[in-house]
Amino acid sequence: MAGLDFEKPIIELEKKIQELKSFIAEKKIDLSSEVKKLEDKLEHLRKDTYSNLSAWQKVQLARHPQRPYTLDYIKMIMTDFVELHGDRLFGDDKAMICGLAKIDKKKVMVIGHQKGRDTKENLKRNFGCAHPEGYRKALRAMQMAEAFGLPVIVFIDTPGAYPGIGAEERGQSHAIALNLREMIHFATPIMAIVIGEGGSGGALGVGVADRVAVLENAYYSVISPEGCAAILWKDGAKASLAAEVLKLTGQNLLKMGIIDEVIPEPLGGAHRDAQKIAQSIKESILKNFKELEAIDKNKLLKLRYAKFRAMGVTA
């Protein structure tokens, strides 16, 4: 498994244990006590490392290439998924997934950013950076969800909306602004979950929800750490400092009232046990929708509006 810089001691020890086990199997000798010592050391090292991650290290985990993406979660926790395509104006944006599905037989509309696993797919998915047609497709899906009384699940995982000339020519800022306005008024429960990167307006363009959750090693921020460092210090190398200043981790966001929940990840990150984190996400979705569906729709809209109006206001 590919590792990050701070994970190298863990990966080296894992490799050493595997080599020792292979040696034992080949030579047919008993070195179980040595293996046990190394495994205990590995467990201690894992806990010590992942329990004390800096904000920048969490950003790195949020970007891990083996981390589960929207389609992975759809496959693991939903059934009967039918993808919807196109914005009925320009085209179909592969960076934004929209579709109908069931979660424990409950019909839902699911929306989410989608990255690629290799260079070819990343080019197809535009590295998870949606174009205006992606946001318009998401808006169309949410309008359909409201019409049929379906709750909406949003998986957020993007460095930001695509800033290219073509996207600007087709109204990128207008598409995002329109979504912000319209999502406040949809009379159906909406839950957004940041599963990896939650970058700027690209994330918020589908993130106006009744409940917003962030995975333990994901981040949600107005700008990337590199972008912030380049603006404030004219030095992108100070991204780790910017990550601390931005308070972009779920734990910080929860304290500030920006989000409603931090969903714990398996030790080492979501990619270490995809089924386990998928189950945690599923439980959170079902719990929150049960609570939200018990609220009168007029009150639900008032609470959603008040939630976002209160952000950034100090006593």
C-alpha cells in the first residue's frame, strides 16, 4: 500500500513483519515471540502516529489516492443505483455524480464529486473539479428529489470548482451561486458528508444542507492550504502552517459550529478499512434522516436558513 511521508516508519515495520513471517514459513521454525513483539510495536506506533496527526497530515490523508470515493460509497451502502446524466443545457460533467438509489430500501437522491484512480480516469473526471454543468446537473437532481419527496445525500470531495476559461465562460460562479440560493429552499431533508477534500465554493455549491458531517481525516475550507500560503506568505511551501491557521479539520469545524458531526475513521484512514467507514457513514445517514423527517418542512427550512446565516457571527 502506498504511504505518505509520515507513514514510512509504519510501512517499513509492516514490511519487516511480513518478511519475517515469510522466512518462518519457508524455514519452518518457531519465531512467534519475535513476531508478537514486532506486532505489538507496530500497534503502538500506529496509535501514536494516527492519534496525533497535524492538520497538514490530515489534509494529506484526505487526498490519499486509495481513499474511497463517491461511487465506492454508493456501491458499499446503497442498492438500485441509477445514474442521471446532463444538465439539459450543455453536457454531462463526469466530475459530478447524480442518481437515484436506495439505502436500506429507503429511496434517496445521491449527489457527489468523483475523482479518478489513474491518470486516464482523472482526466475524464477532471480530478473531481466540477464544471458549471456539473452544478446545474446537481441542481436538476435536487429539484427532482423535491418533486418526488426524496431526501438528498451529498458526498463532497473536491479541491474546488474548475477555474478554467471555458467554465467561466459557461457561468461557473453563477451556477454555484444559484445552487446556494436554491438549496436553502428545497423542502426535503439534505445531508452533506465531506469524505475527502472540501474545497471552497466547489464544495459549498452542493453543501447547503440540514446536516453537514466531515470524516475524521477529511477537511473543509474556504481555500486549499497551498493557495492560502501563496496568498498570505507568497510561499506555497508554508502549506502546513496554513493548514493549522485555517482550522480546516472536522474537530475544529465542529467546535466553531460550522459542521454538525465528525465521523470517526478506521486507524490509518478510510482507505485502511473501506467497509468499516462505509458502515459508519450509513448509520449516520439513517440516524440524521430519521431526525430530519420528523421535523415539519416549514420549520426545517427555517432551521436550515438560520444555520447558515449564523456562521461566522461572533457573540
